[in-house]
Amino acid sequence: MQESLETLREEILDRVAHCGSEPELDHLRVEYLGRKGRITLLLRGLREIPAEERPQAGEQLNRLRQLVEEQLEARLAELKAREKERILREERVDITLPGSRWERGQIHPLTLVMDEIIDVFLGMGFEIARGPDIEDDYHNFEALNMPKDHPARDMQDTFFVSQERVLRTHTSPVQIRVMESRKPPLQIIAPGAVYRHDDDATHSPMFHQVEGFMVDGHISFADLKGVLTHFIRRIFRAEIKVRFRPSFFPFTEPSAEIDIECMLCGGKGIPKDQQVCRVCRGSGWLEILGAGMIDPQVFRFVGYDPEKVSGFAFGMGVERIAMLKFGIEDIRLFFQNDIRFLRQFACL
Amino acid sequence: MKLTVHWLKEFVSFRGSPQKIAEALTMAGLEVESLVPLPAEGEGGNDWLIEISVTPNRGDCLGILGVAREIAALTGEHFRLPPTSPHAGDPTLKQVIDVKVMHPRLCPRYSARVVQSVRVAPSPSWMQSRLEACAIRSINNVVDVTNWVMLETGQPLHAFDLARLTSKRIVVRRAGAIKKFVTLDGIERQLAPEDLLICDGDAPTALAGIMGGEDSEVRTDTQSVLLESAHFDPLTIRRTAKRLGLHSEASHRFERGVDPEGTLYALDRAVFLLEKMAGGIPLKGVVDRRARQKGTKPILLRTEKVKGLLGIGLSPKETERILKSLGMKIQGRTKAGLKVMPPSFRRDLTREIDLIEELARLHSYDRIPSTLPLVQPGGGKVDAPLRWERKIRSFMVGEGLSEMVNLPFASSDMNRRFCGIWQGQRSPVAILNPLVQGDAEMRLSLIPGLAGNLGAHIAQKARGFRAFDLGKVFSLDPKGVPEERECLAGIIFGRRERKGLRVMEEPPLTLLDVKGLVEGILELAGVEQSTVWTIPDVPSCLHPGKAASLQFVDGSRMGYVGELHPDLCEELGLPSALIFELDIEGLVQYAPRQLTVRSLPRFPSVERDLSIVLEDGFPAQQIVSWIKEQFNHSLIEDVHVFDQYKGAPVPEGKKSLAYTISYRAKDRTLTDAEVNSLHRDLISRIGEVFGAQLRE
Ligand SMILES: [Zn+2]
């Protein structure tokens, strides 16, 4: 008995250790521990052995059963772990296959640039105002110090809707509309579409401007320089060179045009290879903004006292800024709306 | 304005390269547009041609002397005038020519001299080449001298053949009854009564300040020349030049204001050159008809004002230095500031602010500091319209539509086909001078632009196209006043593209996809509950069976969705695309101003489906409305359609609709028995009301 149990134990342990799968293990469990299993039968056979040997034999058998159960469990856990490992080893996705998602749309680059401009000014505490695209002669010209028959009107080729109404040639009339209805202090930007009777690689009959102005008791030309320099550095880069030079607009005095150093030639104009830079045409500078102190006459038109308030105004072309930022040479690309063009701005 | 560096150097000496001078001019407000070397001219090395873009306020710089004065002011160098043949009193001139100015306001000054015995011939080549470099065609020595002096002084001159002025009486008058005049370019001009003419007695001989006439022009046989150096009213010249489309070097200058004190100097300079170039013998005398003038008062320039406006104080010394360098006279010094008299050639300087600009300009904008003003609170916020725009754009982009920016012009044909949110109730805004004759109106709808974008992409073999435009449309209101409306429109065609492996083909887009886009907009505006879809009067550009209008519960129109009408697609060569257009400006006015959040339910809901077979034309929404409004049970939380099916086993002409009903009690978990009994009740009532077969 002693010996045969020992042999059985060896046999079972050996078979469990070599068992390679869960069904095989289940099979072994039935074979030894099932209702007709060998250990079960041996336990049942205890009744037939002499009473004085029974407790010892019973204990030995029970220990064997317990050992077998433990071994089966351990082997099962081992097999499950091995199976999991196998699955993890074998289940693979080719990560070089394309990911799957819905195609997104693209916001127009002009909107993106417009938003960027707006956000810089919002960050400086400006607020937004808007005006009509179809503007009357008074707001578009007259109140901006451009009386009928003034040569300054030649600077802006105009679309006429009637004798008295035009497609606004700039966003400056919003200045007038805001000042007519509100009192200083004002710090406003007015984004929008404007129209000029013009069509070539650098001019579109419709384009976008952002007008801005600030009016209060003591606003100076130095403030104009500060605000616009800050703006330019935010839109382009912090160390870009900026210059202010005198110019003329009928509704500002003193007036300025603001240039940034050319991004293509780095402000050199005529780089070493002697080829005149095609972006700045050799000057090394690119015009980016028009600005000036609001003319006292404009203040009188809106009923402000130029002795009590002062202010500056500025205007910029959104397309021009976008063209310079991204090296776009033909303005018409913006209005062709080719998806292949638009998609390039996905990362902006 | 074109000039050469050598010419400039005759009047002001300056050191430094042409590039340096160009830079200095640009930084003083005379923007140099180009600087190019001229072919070698011999002595003095290569000359350079400078092109300056002269702003409309600086008429004085339409003469080289003006530019030279500017350089002298900028550099402190000495400025010198070129030599003249001075006039002197000589009463005998009256017998040669008489001048009568009928309208002194339109011609405040008329000066003239006579040069006899000129020999008309070609100009020497140096004169010709310089004139031509400055874009003036060389004619003959007499005409060339007048142009030369105009380039130098900015004062336009005109030379008449004295022999051809038969009456010997110059009359400056309005055209009045004179209807026609042949200018020296041989073109017959139609005159308006208010045009200003120079007449020889009664016969017109020049269009004042614009162009001379053919008859009195200087020719090879001319012997005596009458030189006119006058000053005309800028507006009168501008109106006539504009109306006739006749823009000359002379009119350009008169429009921008010529120095009224400069007429005699220019005459004397021209006479000097005629003596040298054409061997002429001048008469000493001069005609100088001059309107009585108001005395000009000095301008008070306040130190405080300068400081306040520029943000930097200038020392009295610097201030006076700048003013004097520009030819201004200090007529008095007070505590407040200076009394300043600008020179006659600076007609743009009439106010204190004009002087402040000159101070800033000459002191240099670069030397004015940059400061950041104190900003008043209240701004810095993305306002409602911008917030809406940004929300809408990001929704559209997430739905796979790309943003288009189209020009807002349209042909009347397109405006007739696509009349947008006003649905034919409005007429379009016409443009009087369109760039392209075909596109002579402002768009009534954003759809033509989007349809064009679709067409362009189809031409490039795109398989699908999804785009939107958020922009203005324009119409005339019932009073004929233009109205603008911010609209949103979209166009979708093909299948929605999925990136990656093609596991299954996406179904083609349908009307429900475009309706879904609009519902998304309504949801983000919080107005889904206040809108209704209506079938009648959908725009005629749409397929009548696949279209709907959107209205607010108060009846106002908000837009439409639909499939493009097949006839229209055929005519325009477009595939059948789905479109929508919404009056965004109107729509957001209905958006709730305040959001109130409800607490979440504490007890679970129970869902039951029901399916019903109805006539094919039956609108699915009716059942939903009936359950919500008529059946209206407090335990029914929500009802929605989830399926529509046609085909076997559903009989021909019928369809099966399937709905999900959500039941929920606020205060307890509903039992199955409770829900089942309520659902059965609902089913039998629907059966009665709609006479339909139902399946649970
Ligand atoms: Zn460059």
C-alpha cells in the first residue's frame, strides 16, 4: 500500500507536470479525482482495510488528494499564464497601416489669420465693432476728411452702388459710426471685408482689413508706436525690426506707414548674389500697416472736441499679412478655395 | 514723380550714395518706389532715376526744386535756385497781348511773358534724354523748355504760338455755350458749361490747366511765343479732367495745388532757357492778373499740444530749427508757443496739426519713443457675433466641411436662380461699375459661390466635396435701401470620406445628412425646440420632394435645406448636391441668453420600442408630436424615430416606422408591469387614432 501510493504519487506528479493544455488537465482531474477517479476509488476502498490501519491510510490518501488538487491548480494557473503570454505574443496589429477617422474640414486661412489678429488686440483690451459693407459716401469718405473731388479719393478705386452708396473701400467708416454713437474712452478694432476696383496677383476686388483706433484724453503718437510695435511682434516674431515712416492719409495727421524687415532677404534688399529681392523689391522692408493720429477734422465730424480728446487709428490688410507670413505670392489663391491649398493650414 | 540724381544735385549738394538719399526721402515721407541707374551720360559718372510716390498733400514735391528743398531741410545742406531771365516793367507788352480773367476764383493768378524770334528745333540730346528718363516725350525746344521748367518748379507752363492768337486778347472763362474743343492730341472734346477755357478772344485755345489746343500749338514756323504760367482752382481742373478722362502732367499738378507765388519765377526760368535753347529774344514786360487775396494769418503752434500729441517734448531750439529748415517764418514767440507762417509753396500747412506733423517728420518718427497707453476696462472680450462665428466654424469643420471665402459678386442670372434666405421677396443690389460685366450684382445667396467651388473641385476629379461659407448676403429692402445679412450655407456631395482602411463603403449622403448639419447648428444655438420644418414654398432651386424650409415658431423664415433641382444641375453642369442656407444673424437672436442646468435623474428609465405600418407619405414626426402633445403622459420622458423601412413584408405603398419611447418616474424605479401596461395602452391608442397596424 505504502509503496503503491508512492508510485501513484510519482505517476500523477509526472503526468501533471507534463500536461500541456487545459482539456488535458481536466482529463487528469477526472481520471484521479472524478467520481470514478483512482484516488476517489482508493478513498472509497478505505472501508475495506483493517480499522487500525485506516486512520493512517486515510491520512496518507487525503494528503495525496490535496497534493494532486494543488498541483492541478498550480499547473492550470501556469498553463493559463502561458496561454495569455502566447496570445499577447501572437496578437499583433501592423501599426504601419493607416489610422481610421472621419475626414475633418478646414477653416479658411484668412479666418485663421483674422482670428490671430483679433486675439492680439483683445489681449490688449480692445473691443470689436462692425459696420456695413455697403456704406454711404458720408461715412466712407466725407467724414474721413475726403470731400467730393478730393484727389485722395483716387487712392481708392471705388465700386458704386448708387450716387451716394459705395462698397466700402476700407474699414475706417466703422471708426466714424462708433464715434458717432459713443463717447471716449474707446479702444476698438473693426474687422471686415472691403472692396477696391482692382484685380491682379496682389489685388483682389474684395479683401479684408482690420481697422483699429483708440481715443481718450491723452493718447499720443508714442502710444500708437507702442501698441502697433507690440502687435507686430506678436503676429510675426518678437525680435523683428519695425520702422515707422511718414505718410499721408486724409483722416490722420501725423500719418505713418509701418514696415517690417523683409522676411525673404532678412532686410538686406539686395543679398550677396546681387539679385534684387522679389518680395521687397530691394528695399529690405515690407509695408504692413497704415496708421496715424486721428485728424482733428474727423473729431469735429463726429462731434468730439479735438482740444479735449486725441487718438490714433490704424488699418491693415489681412490678405497681405497672410501672404507675408506664409510666403504666398498670388492673392487669388485665397479666393479659389482649392481644398489642397486650404489643407496646408491644418497645422496652423 | 520721376527725377534724376544729377538734376537734384544742381539745386542741393549732398554727400552719400543715391541709396542714402533715397532712404532719407523715404523716411521723410517721400516714399522712393524705385531707384535705377541710367545709361552713362558722360561727365559726372552714372546718373540714377528716382521714382517717388508723392502723396496727394505734397503738391510742392511734384517739382524737383520741392524735393531738393526737402533734402536741404533733412541734411542741413544749402539749397539754390537755378538762374532766370528776370522780368521788368514794360508797358509796351499791353500792345502785344491783353489778358482778361472772367472768374478770378477759378483762376486766381494768370501770368504771361512773350519771347520773340525763337528758332523752333529739336532740343539738344542731353535735354531730350533727361526729359525722356522722367517720362516726358521730347517735342521741340520750346515745348521741351515748358516741360523742363514744370519738372523743376512744379508749375505747369503752356506755350502758345503768338501769331496764331489772332485777337491778341486772352480771356479766361467758363465754356458756357462753347460745346467742343480739339485738344493738341487731335481729339475733339465735349465740353461742359463749367469747364474752364483759355480763349483767344471768343475762340477756345486751351483747356485751362489740362491741355492746349491744336490750333495755337507751337510748330516749326513759330516765331513768337506767349508763355502762360497760371494758377487754377484745383477742384475745377479735377472735375473737368475726370469727366474727360484726360489726366495730364499739368492737371495732376493743379489738382494737388501749385504755389500761387511761383508763377513769375517759373516764367522767368523758362524765358532764361528759351534764350539759351531757342535763341529767343524776350520782351521785358510781364502780364500778371491776380485776384485779391485774403491775408493769411500765422498759425499758433503750442508747445503743450506738440508734447501731448507726439508724447515727446521738443526743445524750442529744435522746434525752430525744423520749422526754419522747411522755409517757415517765426512771426512771434509767446508763452504758449510760436506764431508760424508757412511758405507759400506748402499749401498743405494750414493748421497747428499740420505743423506738428512736420515736427514729427523732420525730428524723425524713429526718435519718438514707444509707450503703452492705459487701456480702459470693458474690452478684451470675444463678443457674441464672434463667439457664434467661432462655434459654427468649429462645428462645421468637425462635420468635415471646409470653409470657403468667395467674392460676394453674382450675375443677375445666378441671383435669379438662387435667391437665398429672402426666397424671392427681395431684389438684388446692383453695382454701377462692376469689374466684370457679368458679375454686376451683390449675391443674394451664398449658394452660387459654393456651387462654383463644387464645380471647380469636380473638374479636378474630386470624388466628394463638403464646404461651407459664413458670410454676408445683400438685398434691397422694400424701401430700396441695401440690407446685409450674415448667413451660413453649406454644400455636400458624394460620400463622407473616412481616412484609413476601407472596411465598408460609406453610404451616399442624403437629405437627412444635410438636415442633420442644420439640426447641429440649431442645437448649438439652443433653438431646436423653437423651430419647425415646413414643406410649402421651398426655393425653386431645390428638388420639390427633397427640400424643406425652416421657420421659427413665430413664423419668421430662417432658411432651407434640400437637394439641388435636377434641371438646375443639368444646366450648370453640377452633380446632384445637397445644400442648406441659414439666416445666422436672425437665428442667434432667438438663442437663449441664460443657461439653466437641470439636475440628473435619480431613477433609471425604461425603454420600449414600437413599430407601426402607415401610408408611405405619412410624416414620421406626427406620431412623436401626438405622443408628446396629445397622449402627454407624465411618465413618458422622450420619444424618437429610429427606423424607417419600405419593402417586403410591408405592403406596397406603405412603410414601417419604428419608435423608441423612454419611460421614467422622478421618484421611483418603474416596475416592468407598470411600464408594460402603459406601453400597451399607448399602442392601442395609436392604433385607434392613426388606424394603423402596430407591432410591439
Ligand atoms: Zn526682401
